[in-house]
Amino acid sequence: VHLAFAIMGIRHVLCLFFSLLCLASCLPSDASSSISVWPSKHLHQRSPLLFGAFFEEINHAGVGGLYGELIYNRAFEDPSTPLATKAPSKMVSLSYGTSSQYLRHCNFVGFVSQILDKQDDEDSSFIQHPGLASNLNGYVSFEAPLWPNYFLVASNQGGKSYLRLVQTDHSAAFNQSATFRMVQGLADPNAISLQLYSNRSLYIYASPVNNGQCQNLWDEGNTLSLLAGTPPSNSAATFRLSSPNYASPPSWFFISDSAGRGNITLDKTMPLNSASNTSLRLDVSAVGAGVANSGYWGIKLAPYTTYNVTFFARANPTFVNNKGAIIISLESMDGTQVYATQKISTALTSSWAYYGLGLTTSNVQESNARFSIRTSAVGSVWFDVVSVFPPTYKGRANGLRADLAQRVADMKPTFMRFPGGCYVEGDKLVDAFRWKNSIGPISERPGHWNLWGYWSEDGLGMLEYLTFIEDIGASPVYVTNIGISHTDYIPTASLQPWIQDALDALQFANGPASTQWGALRAKYGHPQPFNISIIALGNEDCGKFGVYNQNYEAFATAIRKQYPNILFIANCELSGVPMVDIFDYHIYSNDDWFYNNVHAFDKQDRNGAHVFVSEYAVTQGSGKGNLGAALAEAAFTTGLVINSDIVMLASYAPLFTNVYDRTWNPDAIQFNSTAVAPTPSYWVQLLFSQHTGDVVVPVQVTSPNNTLFACATLYSRTNSISLAVINRAEAAVDVSFDLVDQNKLSGNVTVVTLSSGSLLDENSLDLPNQVVPKTSSFKTQTSPFTYNIEGYSLTFMIIPL
């Protein structure tokens, strides 16, 4: 009998739980704390796939993260608004008030570089807008699709209220004491600044740009909307810049020295190909002008490192006749320091041509560099698919950022679920991940809108996922769309093209090189199959549009006919639907829920489908990933281990977040362009993966205050017991450990402990090692023995028998 429980978190997921006890339970008692283990009583083999990883393209996990590309919007296709919605480009205000006033301002050429703190009232020619109160409670949102996570934040200094454009995450934006990160990246640092004065006036300071010409952006899609009226308490004033027809595409901006003159525009004439139909046109009327890209919140440069630069280019007759050359550079964000540069002397023509070179740095350590292109002559040059890669994980072409990939490899996951959950669905089906658009040369991948709020160029595609999974020794668990998105669906009778797409994906991954799609895989450098053995049919689709059961069965029937050994994952416990091998559970809640549901799968039907807990995390009271959340997840994981005869797979979610796009919180691994900071939850996953044996053995816990949780496994090859113990209490506790029927032990016990002084402690980019595992050892030759378990801790003890 299964008891369905409530929807958890914002993903609307269904889970099951049981408040039942078994031998492995935490038993209340008046006695001293003790843990007994029976090494000779083998309950069952631990599932060999139990500890894995789940990758989703969210929080810029791939784009601007794991995927090695350093250039943001390399193909100039980023529309900044979802293509699927085809929303009108004219601004729609999203907050308080009933009337709007559109303001004229100067054209942006890129990122705002500096916000000027104007302490005194300025020239009356600057725009003054009454009606915004000074008590905005610390948060005003600047919704700029061009730049994720940029906010106008009100703060008080010296009796005045200031409104700053800052780059931060949602939670910090609500905190007046947050550290504001000034935006950088514009050639003209004085292009625009904003100030909120205590007299309830908002000033927008705009200096002329584009060679002194202040353009009127009154036309649709290029207006800054300002709501009138005094906001109610605890509300936010919202400004939104929406520019689908912008002159400067996201992250690209015009640059020039004092002599240079020119401009940049997007151009759809004479496209490179059907997948990349927009190029960047650089018009140079006086030498010294060019274009630059600021990457994903800055480009990191390492010393004595070669960066691989590739691009397509063509030129007009003026440039060709002037024998113009292109100068490629990596330089400081303000352009004053050049770290690596090279002139391409190969003559450009009026036809598209491919160019490649390596830029090698000297002794430089830079976290906020930019990439630039200049010309040696006047004329017009078009660019497309401009790419810069650092050295990648295992040296793969079109590969992955090495430090982030290594963090995943260190977890030793036995599987990876990919390429996501909601990312696979799409807000609309037109935005769903389509694997065929993610293979082949990067210049032939059209990209698509990601429902998590940014453009995906699909450089991290089907082959890259499968190769990485193989590189880290894991098994691929592929999630396929079964004709259902968040807002639309394909009726079962019309599913055949989608079914065929899934069959083709499996042939690409599994088929011999003699097949159509297997031959293409071999052509791209991987003749051997990847061997997908598990496929998830949809993601969180149960109950949507009333078609999930029928669509599931249609997919499963067709796939099983060609691939009889592949296992199917259903999004929930389907009643009366055949070919359900594994049920998928997504669990997001508070720490108490995880502690209270350690035994959720104790009474799961052992004759039914297996369990896959593919997404789980403490998401309430967890900070940005604190120790308290991690310990609750660890306690829950002991239940997954104990029940791993039926719980086949489990993975924490999400895996990554770029700290500048923390759309989902918390996450296992935090990063920016320079640094990486795994959360305590990451370490929990790593420790269980690295220190859990292959045979589950009985364990009994006696804990007076129900603060201890444990599971035990046997390494059959080394004849050692691995014992995981969680102490959720602040105080350390002496625990008596009894390895029943094992009076004599081999002696040296290895102890790995994850702990800290507060449940609120967490790691950050500035303090990445505040909560990390520590290894020690002690000697004992007899059982029982006593050991002090630290407060607020997860402890693994490896005990040779």
C-alpha cells in the first residue's frame, strides 16, 4: 500500500513515504547511545547504480559553466526573449501602479560599466521622475533579459536613498546589507547611472555614446518603463529593458581608442548557414575601432595558457582592397592591458571563411578579462560563431571546463541523468531540447530558448554529454521528451515523429557504426556505442493534459520492440500501465521532512518497480546550501542505502549554479568564472559514493533523543565495514559500537567527518573550505569500542574486520 504525499517545492513533484520502523531504525531509549552492526548477516547487495548525478541546464550550469566556451552569444542568435512566446517587444511593466511613463535615454552599447554615486542634484536636463518612494525595502528589480540577475537595489547612505544597478542573486537583492557587485564591461563607463534620492525622485544619468550621438529609443522594444505612484509596503518597483532588436547583442559591445570610429549591428543578409542566420557587422570608418565580448560575467585567464580561438568572417570590397587584417586579443575589461594578441594576415574575401588560432598568455592571472577583435583598415567585416576555449577536461574538442568537470568526476557517480528535467520539456514544445540540433559542428547547431531564462546554443549537446559520462566512468540515463511541455502537448495519435526521435537518439548512442545514426556518431569520432540502458520517458508529466499514461505506453511499446533490454523510468507510479521498470521521485522539502522520512521506502513492494529518487534536496531553511540541509539529506540517504534492493538510483539536484544566476537554490556546486565552492550537500553525496560498500548489513541505533541515524555496508573484497553515522544534535556524543560476533578487529579504523560549529555554516567562493571532510584514524582491536561522534556531523568509519 502506498500513501501519496503532498506536492513538494516549486516543481510540483509527487513522492511517497512511510513512517515505519525496521531493524535499521533509530530507536528511542533511556540507555546510552549505541550502534550495533551484524557484519555476517548480509541483507542484500547494494544497488551498483545507487549514487549518481543529475545534470540540468539551469543556473547557467552548462552555458557559462561546465561547457568550456568562454564567449557568451558566440553565434549572435540570442534573442533575449523566448522565441516560442513571440511576445510583443514593447515593454510591459510587471509591478505596482496603474500608469507608465516611457523615458528617452541614450543607446546602450553593452554592459553598464560603472554606477556613479551622485551626491548632489544634477543638471535639470537629467530625467527626474517623481513618485518612487525612498522606502522600497531594499529591493527594486531591473529585469534585463540581456543580462541575467541585474537589479536596481535601493540602499540608504548618509540620510539619502540610493538606487544602484547591481549584479547579484535574488536572495541577496532582498537584503540591504548584501555586497553589491558593480556591473562592468562597457567601453564608455559613464553611459548611464541611476540614483534614488530621499525626495522621492529618481534620476537617470545618461551621457552620449556612439560617437556622441544620443539616440532616441522611443520605438518599441527599446524603452525603459517607469511606473508612477507610491509603492505599497514591501512591494517592488520594476524596470524592464527588453530589446529584441537591439543594435548590440548580449555581451558584445563596440570599442575604440581616441582615433577609432565605427559601429556594430546585427545583420541577417548573407547568413553563414540556416542554423546561424545572424552575424555581427563591424563598420570601421577610422582605424582604432572594434568589438569586444565580456564572456559570462568576465573571462578568466590563467598564466602561460593557450586559448583556442575560432570564427567565421567575411569583408566588403573596401576592407579587402585596403588589405585589412584582423587583430584578435585577450585583454583587461577596460582594454588598457593586453594579455595575448595575434594578427591574422590571411586576406579576407567577400565569402565566409573559417579562421583558427591560439592565443597564449604570459604570466597573468586575470578573472575579469574580455575578448576583442579590431581591424587594421577601414571597411566592413562580418563575424559569426566566434568561439574561445581554454584547455578542456581530458583535452576534448568542444569540451568542458576542467575544474568543474573534475568536481563531478570526484563524486564517482555510477550514472548521470541528462540533459535535464524541465529543460527537456520546455515551457513550450518548440523550446524543448532536441538532440538532433545539438550534434555536429557548433556552427550548425541553431540553439534554443531555455525555459530557465536564457539562450542555449547547444554546444553542450548529445555527444558531449555522452562523452563526459563515459570519461567519468558513469552510465548514461537519458531523459526524452514524450510530447509534453509545461504548456502544450502532442496527442497520442500524433506522437510518431517524437517516438522516432527517441528511437534515433538510442541508435545514435547504442547503434553499430553500420546504422544511420551510429554511422554519424562514428563520423564524429566515437565508433564504439555508449550503451544507454535506462531511459526516462518524460519529466514530471504525470497528470498533465490527461495524456501521460497513453504517451508513455506508446513510447515504451515502440522502444521495447527495438531495444528489449532497456529499462523505462516513469514519472510516477502508473496504475495499469505496462512496461514500468522504475518509478521516479522528486523530493524538495525542509530538514524535518527528510529526518522524519528516513524509512520512506522500508515497505516498498519488492515485487514492483524499482525506485529512482532522481531529485532530492532540502530547499527550505537551507541558505545557499548549509550544513543543516546536508545532514538531513545524509540521514535520508541512509534509508536509501538500507533499501537499495528496491531503491536502484538516487541523485541530488541541482548539480551546478553559477552564482550570478542562482535561479534554483540550493545546489551542489557553486562557481563563477574563477572559483568553485562545493556545498556541504556535495560532500555528502561524494562521501556516500566513495565510502559505501557493496553489501548492506543490519544496523541498530539506540539514541536517547533520536538524534543519531546510521547505515552499515560491507566491502566484500576487503572484508571491511563502512558505517555512516549522522548526529543532528549540537553536542558530541560518546557512542558504543558493537560489531556483533566480531570480538577481534584488525586495528586501524579510518574516520572521515563532515562537521562544523553551526547548522547554518556553508561554503562560499570566498570561504570554500568552511565545511569540508576531514580524515583521521584510531586503533582498536576489540569490539565493542567507544568513539566520540562530533556534534552536527556526518561520520564515516571504515573498520577492517
